[in-house]
Amino acid sequence: MEAKSRRRLIFLGVFFLLVVCYLAIRLYYLQVVENVAWAHQAVNQRSDGLALYRQRGAILDYQGNPLTGRDHRPYLAIFPALLTTEEQKAIRPLLAADQVWREGDECSPVTIAEPSAALLRYVSERPMTGVTFCTVPLRYGIKPIAHHLLGYVHPASGKGLAGLEAVYENDLASGQMINLAVMTDALRRPIPGLGWRYQEETGTRPGSNLVLTLDLALQSKVEELLDAARVRKGAVVIMEVGTGKVRAMASRPVFDPYAPQQSLQDPDRPLQNRALTAYPPGPLLNPIIMAAALESGKFHPEQIFYDTEAGHGLVTMTQAFAYACPAVFREVVSALGGKSVSAMAKNCGFGTATGWEIPGEESGSGITVTPVQIAAAFQVVACNGNYYPPVVVEGLQGADGKAEPLVSAGSSPGRPALAGSTVVALQEMLEANVLYGTGQQAQIRQGVAGLGGTVISGQARDDAEAHSWFGGYAPVAAPRFVGVIFLEDVPDRADAAATLFAAIMGECLGR
């Protein structure tokens, strides 16, 4: 009997020990493991909140500088339920008709983006618990920064509709809502010391950040120079030699990313990304013609031609290139045949889409080419004959920059496109064009090799347009950047693109 009682006591002791252990483990789990989650729930249970905006992954330049969310807009937030009756009566007349809360709906907060001077004066002179100022980040800056490349989102749903916003929608999208909240007790009275605060919804997936190859400082300067030059329609592409990475890309005219529908009927087509639109290359096809001629073995740089049109008389192939002698180029193309020139153009990237999958991009054809494709072709000459596909996305990273390593989209290795002797000859031709030929307006202190000119586009006399091009690289001794300037419909400014190239390339190398 005594042994049986002892077993019962041991059993009860073990049972109570297990219960105590379970309670201790449970207490540890709630206090330590789930502490943050329970704290959030506790706060949310006693807070009055206002949904401000839905979080979205940032778009960054290659150094981590934000291209989106750089500017903020101030708002005045009013929580009627936290106002006294006298305060409600005083504020109501100061609000616009669409800002006044309905009777019996005092629990719904109100946000005002542009409060009247009278309202601002009233709330500034009389601090009130139910009124506060808050800021909401603007997805796109006040000044345009690569708007055509970034694209835009739907104003209500926040879904990407154009540009990289649309291409990487699944990565950038987030379920996190940012709320403005004030802590209250059970009687909806503010809790002293807690005040107003921003809250993130828990349990939702944050959006990833999209890292681009762009350089924010250089991109900003390009935008400024385009505006200073009063470019109405055109595009600029700056590419890093040896990688194909685009460091700046801009298009004109700009559009309002918050109201893109206003640009749909504009005859200047502001929504069109002209850096990815195909145009007749005009004189910028000349390096392709010369490359095909030299690679064929039928021509050499010092070969003599007779210029029958421009009045230069006897010229070498290099001089004919520098002076852009049309008769010489026609003679060369006639001897080569169109297929040889087309094959060389394709070899240097003409007619090849970037692979960025941006809606509206054109791949070009035998007679049209995009500014990005021109930049990639000039890089072949600047990079000792190697072709590098254009790259604009570095990769994706977690919203905090640390949650996951950078998943690089990478740049493809260079592909041999031209023989070394051909590259040397083309480099000398491009240098000659800027030294004493048609591209002298593009010259800068560090030395430029390039080519520019004007091309007439249009089927009839009344719709013909004169486009100004310039493409080149610098510095001549050790090329770092390729630049392409395209100005649409500038009949009275033949050297406009070359002049703008000099200003922009000077900024690239002066930094």
C-alpha cells in the first residue's frame, strides 16, 4: 500500500513538473519569440489609424541612391473623433466641400494635401489632439528623373503600367500599407506620451528593390542640360565602355507620371521613349559602311577617292569619312552590295532589341535604328572591337538592402565583332571627324572621337523633318563613356546634337 502511494506521488510530481515546464516554455514563446507581433496587435487594438499609402519597392541607381521616393508631399490629417465639439465647429467652415466629414462619420479621418491659409493659421495657433501634419513620399520626383525608363503606376491600385514599373511589377509590388495612427484608450482618449506615429501592417510581403545601372548624379545633370538646351523632342544615352551599362538615359518631351492620360492626345507623343524608338540613322550609318568595306579586304584607310559633290577633290577614305562625302560612300556601298552593309549592321547590334522587355521598345530595321543601338555600336569601336549588349538593370535586392543578396541581372561578356585593324582605322576616322571634319562642335578638352549630322525624314515635302544626330566616345586616349544625342525635328540646328554632346560628355568626365 505504501509503495502504491509512493508511485502516485511520483506520478503527480512528474505531471505537475511537465505542466510547469509547458507553462514556462509557453511563457517564453509569448514573451520572447512572439513579443513583437503581440506588441503590434496590442498597439493596433488601441489606435485610430489613417491609411496613407501602399509601400512599394524602391528603384535605385547602381550606388544605391533612390530614383523613386526622393521627394515628399506634406498633408494635414484630421481625426474628427478626437476633436472637441467646439473644435469641430471651428474647423468645418475652413474646409472645402469635398474635405468635410459627414455628420455621424466622425470616426473617418480626413487628409488634406493643400490646406487653405486660414486652416493652416487656425491649427498652428491652436494645437489640437485630432490634427497633425504628416508627409507622404512621392513615387516620382518633382523634377523628371528617367521618367520614360521608370514608367508609372496606376494612381489608385499602385500597379505598374509602363516602363520598368510594369516589367518588374511582381518584384516591386508590396502588400504593406503605411498608416498614420494615434494611440487611444478604450474611451478613444489619446494616451499621454504616445502621440502620433507611422505604422506598417505586419504579415504582408514587402516589395523588392530594383537596382539599375543608372548614375543618379549624371542622370540629373543630363536632364538639366536637356532643359537648358530647350530640347523639345529627342533623347540622350550615356553608356559605360566595356560593360554596356547605361549610366544615363533621358527622353523629351516629359510627361506627368501622375496623370499620363493627359499626354495621350499630345501630337509630340510625350509618353514615347525616344531612346528606344527607331529612326533613320543618316550619317551615323557611315561607320557601319566603312567597317564593312575594311572587313571585306577591298578597301584600306589610305585609299584615294575623288569627291565629285562636296568639292574636296582627291581624298583618302579617312578624309572622306571626316568630311562625310556622300559620293564616296555611295561608291563604297555600290562596290560592297547592300547585303554586306546589312550584315555588318546586324553584327554591331542594329535591329536587335535590348531584351529589357519595356513596352513600346522598337527593334528597328534595315533603315531605322534606336539611340540605344547606336550607342552599343559605337562601343564596339571604343572597346577594341567587342560588342556588349546594352544593360540597364543590375538586379534585385530586399527592401532593406540586407535581407537577401543582390541577384545580378549582369552584363553579358563581350562578343568579338570587328578585327583589330578595322577598329584602329575606324578610331582614326572618328577622331578625324571631330578634329577637322563635320563634328568639330563636339570637341572637349579630353578629346572626342565621334560623328554627327542631319537626316531628313518624311515621305513628302510637307511632312519632312530634319533630325540631328551625334554619337561618339571620350576620352580618346582611354575611352570611358559612349554618348548618343538624338534631336528630333530641328531643321535650323544642324550642329545642335554635337554641341549638346560636348556639354554632356564634359560632365561625364569632369565628375
